[in-house]
Amino acid sequence: MPAAITGTEGSVIFDATIMPHRSLSRVGRRWLALSLAGLCAVIGLRFWLLGAWPVIAFCGVEIGLVLILLHLHHRAARATERLLLTVEGLLVIRTSPGGRRTEVAMQGVWLNVVLEEHEGRVPRLLLGQRSRRMEVGAALGEVQKRDLAAAIRDALFQARNPRFDNAQLS
């Protein structure tokens, strides 16, 4: 099996980039952090006036924990997954939130697209090649996974059954 697909950009049949959805922008995260800090400050002030001043320390720890979790949530959004289908096969390029990049190449001839259904859960989208399977699109929802599976199947059909435009037959 090749370590990488050596096709040029002109021979790409299918190209999809999968990124996790995040609803908060940088400004939205800042507003959320400031509003939570203000709310904790009001609660801490209220307890300080009642004589329960140790609550202020817990409010500070709570604000710090929320800020750390918001940062980790934003950092996880930098993870991407790119699917490139060429005549030679499929190349899956994954980039971790830290920037580490891994590539997995699969031969297009033996590639199967499997949507593994589970009762009450989002289905898993698996790309299989003989006995080897790999999940792609884990960050997607059910509808997006079904659309991606259909698009990959269509692209595989197009790659396996090329259409030749012969001017002499027209």
C-alpha cells in the first residue's frame, strides 16, 4: 500500500474538509467569560456581606476553571480532517488541535463506505478496505454523516466508472 497518494491537484475527484462546529466566536467567548465573572463577583460580594467570606475563594476557583474549559474547548476546534479522493485512492489527512498531522492512504479499488447504525446514537461513518476500517467525521451529526457518506459513495462510483468523452461517437 502506498504511503501517500501521488496524484496532482488536477486529478482530485473528491475533496472534503471536516472541522468541528463551534458556535462561539472569540468575542462571544469573551462576553461569556466576562458575564460569568461578573455573576460570580456579585455572588461572592453577597456572601462576603453576609459574613461567609470563604465563598469568594470558591468563586475565584470557579471562574478560573470556566476560563480553562473555554480555552480547551476553543483549542479542540482547531482539529481538522481532510478527505482527498483521487484516481489512485483516498488520502485522509488529520490535524490534531496541537498541529500534529497524520496521513492515511487507502486504495480506492477496495474502499467501502459503511454507515454503522446504533440504536439511539449517531451512526459511525467507516471507510473500510478489506479487514481494515477507519472512522471519519466523528465531529459531524447524523444528517451530515449521511450526506458525507452519499457524497463519498458517488465520488467512488465516478472514480471506478470513468466517462470518456469521445468526439467520434457524438
